[in-house]
Amino acid sequence: MEKVKVWNKESLITELTQGKEFVNQFDPLASPEENDFLLEKILSSLDKSLSILNCIVYNGTNDPFPLRDQGQNKKRKKMQQWSKQVRVYGTELESFNHEDGYSWRKYGQKNILGAIHPRAYYRCTHRNTQGCLATKQVQKSEQDPLVFDVTYKGMHSCKTSQSSIFISYENQKPNQCQIKKQRVENLNTIKEETVPFTPLQCESHNAQFFVNSIEPFASESMYLSLLPNQEEEFEMDKILKSSESDRIVFSSTPTSIIDSPFSRDWDLSVNDQLDVHDPNLMIDISEYFT
DNA sequence: CCTATTTGACCGGA
DNA sequence: TCCGGTCAAATAGG
């Protein structure tokens, strides 16, 4: 399972604050060298902030990447579309394969006029089997070779997501926590069973997760993946391992997104609860279920 | 053999 | 007609 680095809001605030500091220090009367230096710092802060935003967990809104022309009662575009930039690290650079919770199949690549890098076209692997029409386009950024522009088109209608824990906000009563285990029996049917999973259990197992990714098409839910080195006694991991095609819905409380513990905590006042091995972020999920 | 990727051909909107 | 997006045959690889 691929790990995706996650940053928290504090890092974002730190970066932005730092950027603001640099802006404040900017003095038109200062030497060009000094201001160049400051400008570089400002740009760097903004760049880092953007990177953090690209990785940060989305919570409260249904559409973290709103369309520009999403106005009033105007006709919707034929297909929803949103873009984001993804920064890659180390070895990912060579073979860009950003794990976003869905499986994609490449179906084309084009050189784009005026662009240095070609654009790659992907569609959902389950297009043929489940008629899922989601697609995405990936193009290396010209400004930063570590950044990829990713444009998503269409919503996923497919039901499979391998080896992911799926936290769902929907239809929950307060202070309940359960795992819905979904097994894809065949291409058309999904068998679902509910496994109780209390906050106590979360705590006793010291459940820690890497946030894998949060995608706009999963805006009311999020994918988490288990830490690979905590597998032995951890019940959920056993469940995960029981089938390649298992999908686990890890359900929690809220009656509304706004009141969601995620929207509260996902403002990532994640401080002490977090075991931070920079730059990866681990989240003790027990705090979200109290 | 099956599935995924590559890549030139093709299509259609501007 | 140009160009971005998709198709599909060829190819790769397990």
C-alpha cells in the first residue's frame, strides 16, 4: 500500500504566517537584492502552502474543488470537473502513480500545444464492468517538476476500492462507531456486514492510520490506510487482509457534516494526539470517536 | 492467456 | 483546419 504524505493545518498556518512575515518585511526602499531574497521566500512559502493544501484532508464542504461557474440556477456542465496539483516525493517521481483511492487505467497520452510535458488520460478501471465514467488527466507542471496537475472529470459510480478503509459520515447516530465491511462478491453485488468497533477499541488497539487521500468525489468520506507495521493484533487489519476486494466502511457519528467530529477535528488541531514522524502524519483516530 | 500500457489513427468541437 | 480527447491495434509483462 502506498503511503501518501500528509500535512496538517498547523504546518499550513505556519507557512502562511511565515509568508505574511516576509511580506511585512518587504520594503520598497530596500536594496533589490534584499527584496529579491524576500520575494523568493514569499514564493517559497506560498508554494509550500499550496503543497500542504494539496495533501490536506477535506471535511466540511461537499465540494472542496468548486467549479468556477457554479452559479445560481445556471445549467450544469455536462460533467463535473475539478483540478488539483499533486506533489510527488522521491521515487514517486519516476513512475508517477498518485494513490487516490481509485484504480485508473491509462487510455491515452497527447502532446499539448505549447506545453512541455505530455498529458496522460486515465479512466476508471471499472468503466467496463460497472459503467463508471470517471476520468482524470495528469500533466507534469512546467513550473515545478515535482508537481503534477491532475484534472478529474465525472464522479465515480463504481463500488470497489481495494484495501481501503472508508470512513463515512452518512446516516450515523451520535457516538457510535462501527465498521461496515463490504465484500465484492461479484461484479454486481456487494455483501455488507457490520462489525462493531467502539472508541474503546480504537484506543486499546492504539489505532493509527495514515490518511491515504481525500478526494472530492469522496467528499463525505475519506480513505485511510493502515500503517503497515501495526498489523499483527489489529483486528481491522485482519479484516483488511481477508480479501483483496474488501472495502471497509468505517462509520462514525455525525448527523450533519457541519457538526461532524471530522469537521471539528479535521481543522487539524491535531497536535498532541499526533505521532508525527515528519513529514508523514499519523492520526490517532480514537479522538474522533468520543 | 489475460490485463495494462503505448501510440498512431480517428473524431468532433471551435 | 487545428487541436484536444478517445479509440483500438500492437505490444509488454505477469
